[in-house]
Amino acid sequence: MSVAAQRIDVAAGVLLRATDGAFLMSTRPTGKVCAGCWEFPGGKVEAGETVEQAIGRELHEELGITVQQVERWQVTEHDYPHARVRLHWCKVRAWQGDFEMREGQAMCWQTFPLTVTPILPGAYPVLQLLARERGASFSPVA
């Protein structure tokens, strides 16, 4: 991590569809770092928030849904040029509301093999874990 890079805590939601176990991915909005890359929805954990509060707030702000069931799952870190990001991964199995892409992003339900690219590199470790859980594989495209 460079001296200038800061550490950012991020809550990331792995929304799992009950009918088939597919997971939701969305694109980074225009104007943000890595715009157009596919990622799991979520965002910064604000001062005084728990990870669960942050994921609930972020999914409501980005997708228009209300989270009903959150399970903390994994913590990973990734170095980007602008920051070291600590990702607090949460499995989200229940929510209310219809999806509204409030930041102009695209969304897509995915299974393995994935059909979306490019993928934000910070998501690679969790995609590998999800693939293993399903007896599939995921290899990042170099």
C-alpha cells in the first residue's frame, strides 16, 4: 500500500436468489472509479455503522430494496491505486421491494460460468469461494 493510499472499509452484498442460488452483480456507475466494471453491490461503512447497517443502507440507496436477512461471511482486502479496500462480504438471502437501479447501473443475475466482464478485481476471491461452494470454478481473466 502506498503511503498516500487510505484504508476504506466496504460492506459488499452477495444477494442470493432463493429459487436457483444465482447471485446479483451490478456495474460501477459512471463517474466512479472503475466505472462499468461488474461488482457486488455495496459501499463504504460510515463512522458509527455496523457492517449490517451499512449493507442495509447501501442496498437501499443503490437498489431500492430493504434487506431482511444478512449473514456476515468473509473479509478480504484488495489494493487499488487509490486505496486499500477491506471488503466485509455479507450473504443476503431475503429482501423486500423491487429492484431500482438508482445510480444508473446495470444488474444481472449470475451463476458459473459468469457471463459478465470486466469484473472488479476485489471481487475475485469471493467469486472463487462461491464457485467452490457450488462445485464450479472461477479464474480471473488476466
